[in-house]
Amino acid sequence: MGRHVDDRGFKPVDRQRYRSKMQRGLDALARMLADGNFSFPHQQMGLEMELCLVDQGMQPSMSNAEVLEKIDEPSLFTTELGQQNIELNVEPRVLAGDSALKLEDRMRAALRRADAGAHDAGAKVVMIGTLPTLRSAHFDPGWLSRNPRYSLLNEQIFLARGEEMLLDMEGVPLGEGYHIERLRSYADSILPESACTSVQLHLQVAPEDFAAHWNAAQCLAGVQVAIGANSPFLLGKALWHETRVPLFLQATDTRPEELKNQGVRPRVWFGERWITSIFDLFEENVRYFPALLPDPEDEDPVAALDAGRAPMLAELRLHNGTIWRWNRPVYDLVDGVPHLRIENRVLPSGPSVVDIIANAAFFYGAQRALTEQDRPLWTQMSFAAAEDNLFAGARSGFDSHLYWPGIGWVAPDELVMRRLLPMAHDGLRACGVSDEARERYLGVIEQRCLSRRNGATWQRETVARLEERGADRQTALATMLEHYIALADAGEPVHTWPVG
């Protein structure tokens, strides 16, 4: 989705040509997979993190263009959908050794520079899953970032949908004596998606190993969001522990109610089956989803292969960027050499840098261990159960109950402590991660599970405490956010944060 797209209208012939080019791309991809034309010198990880900007009053600061100009590091920081967002892109690195420790240092240094640039623009950087002080006015189309692809994507989604977006969610009470809160709000832009600030973990894999890694990632999605939730408030309402999950689904939905009732698939999609090849995912993308940005390139991918060159597969890649799978397949080229990656998209941004690296270490370690089991977990678990786990973990966090083969229904902290944390240790050892890094980051996950406190529980408890002392909701959210930023800047993991 990152490549430049001209801000123009599309004609019916554009869509027909684009469909034909995507089919041609599938033919080329199938040949490349059969011939083994992919680079895999060593396992690499990468990370992207979306960030929010706030002013001194903890309200959204629509200043990303000015902040990015002040930071002046286009290789690291770039725009995101809303003017209150920026994105940090960390260069890929080998997973083994002390790489995670170095990544933590790298991220801290980058965020300090970002905060300095934001300060010069009168703003502050926040790592959080959903900015709690956002209001409906911030979803006005005028607040889209100044990039043609965002306005064009907004236009095409609404043309496909034919009506306003409906945000409709029922929350989880903050505690005893609290009622269930309900959000029902309309939006005339895709900017509610800008409230879904996430961390995206990338892992380069060999083609023959892709299916096992993707299936394992799908199995882990519900656990990831349950223990890593950090998005409990939206438009003043206490909703899901990880409100990003239903919000992202609704904010980019091209389907009116009638198409939902027909079973048409959403563009924010968990999927519907275990796979045997990365080809399955790209083929589903072409078969099920109309192109939103049918802007074909001149290259013939099959002709490129015939000439001995790796094709760009531009159409497949752009189309893939407009289908927001929670675990997305990625085809990419570096210096003309192709490789494959899994992009894990379920985690929210924040709360602290060490929490983010701990979430990544847990995911990479548990994923690796699952791929090496004699009897794969996904042969013992229905795909629907894995999807149900995602929504249960997102809704209730540590209070959810997840299904796991061999255990049945289990709380996420118990599942992690009994099964997944030992597996994550084994998986990181198999990846060559140093003992120091493995103990540091998985120790954070262990303590988080023992305390049953993640970013969402801390935010919810803090707001409830402030309201018990007489604060109204908006004041409580702003005060909580101010405390959150100070604690995140101090650098300690969220399970150590005091509530008060």
C-alpha cells in the first residue's frame, strides 16, 4: 500500500485490466514458488509502529506534517492515515543473538528524536492502541493526511459502500457497579481507522515454511490480543479491551448491510481456512475482493520471469495492501531479489518500548515452537475456534476464555503460563536468541500474566479510580493519558505501573 498512487478516477476498463494483471501475477508467483526463486539467507525480523500526537491538553494534535518536517528522518518516520498519526519503521535485522536488546535501544533513541521534533511543533508522541481523547470531529475528511493515496482510498471505499460508516460496539463494564456502555456513531470518512494505532511484526520465512508459520500465527492471535490489549476507550466510551479489532473491521468495511447478510467477506479479515502455501492467500485476495485502487503498472510479470528477472508483482502487492488480514502475506524485493514475509498485525502500539519488544519476543518464540511440533496445533483446532479466540481475547482481555486443544476453555494468563511461555523459551532458543534477551522479554510476559495487568487493564482501572474521585469521563481520560505518557516515558513495563 505504500507506493505512490495517482489521485484520479478509475474507469471500468481499468478494473478489467487490473484483474487480468493480477491473474498474470498469480501465474508468475506460482512459477516462482515451484522453482524456488526466493532469497532466505537467514531469518530476519522487522517492526513498524504507529504513533499518536497530542497537545499539552492531551487532545489530538493534527500536526504530523510539521512534526515529520522537524524530525527530518524520512527513512524512519512517515505519515499515517490521520494527521494525528506518524509511523516508525525499523530496519530489518537478524532475529538471533542480542538483536532484540539492540532493537530496544534503537527504538528508544528513535522515539526520543521523534519526541524532540514533536515538542518543537507543540506536540507530544504517544504509544497507545486507541487515543482515548479522540472525538467524532477528528474523523472529518479534512483531517486525512496530505497524501493522494489516502484521499483516493477513502473515496473508493465509500463508493463501494454507498453510505456512511457505522461504528456500533457494546463494551465491557469498567467494574462492579458500572453499566455496559454502547457506541453507535456514524462517520463520513475512513478516519476512524486512524484510531487503530498498531505494532506490525514482520518475519521473513522460506517459501516451504510459510504455511506453517502463518497457521501458527493465526492460532496465537487471540492470545496475543488478550495479554497485550491496550485500546479500551473510543469516543469517550469504555468498550472492548482491544477496541482496535472491531473498530478496524467497521472503519474499512465496504459492505452495506445487505452484502453482510449475503456473507460477503470483509476487507479486515481473519481468513476462513488453514493454508498449505502462501499462494492460497494471494489467490483468495484476487478471487474474493474487487480492486479498490486499480492502477496497473506496465510490467508483464510472466515476461519478466522469462527474461530472468524477479517480477515486481505490483498489482498483487497493491491489492494485498487494501485487504487487512490480521496476519498478512508479503511478497517483496530487495535489490531485485524476492523474499516472503508474514506481517503480524494484531498488536496495539505501546504501552512501553519494553512491552512492545516483549510482545514481539513472545510471538516469535511461540510461533517457532508451534511450527516444530510433531502434530501441528492447527490439525487439532478448527479455524473458527482460532477466529473466536481473537474476538474473545480482544473483547475481554485477561478476563476472556480461549479454546486450546488438550486444555479446553482456559484463561489467557493460565494458557500462557502453562503452555505457551515454556514453548516461547524453546522457540527463541531455536532461533538463536541470546539467553539475556530471552529472559528479559519473556520475563516481562510472565510478570504481566502473574499480575494480570496490561495496558487496557491499567487504563480501565485508572479511569474508574478517577471517576470514583469525582472526575467526569473526559477529564478522567485526559488525566489518565497524561499519567500514561509519563509512565511510558519512564520506560518500565506496564505491569509495574501504579494505579492512582
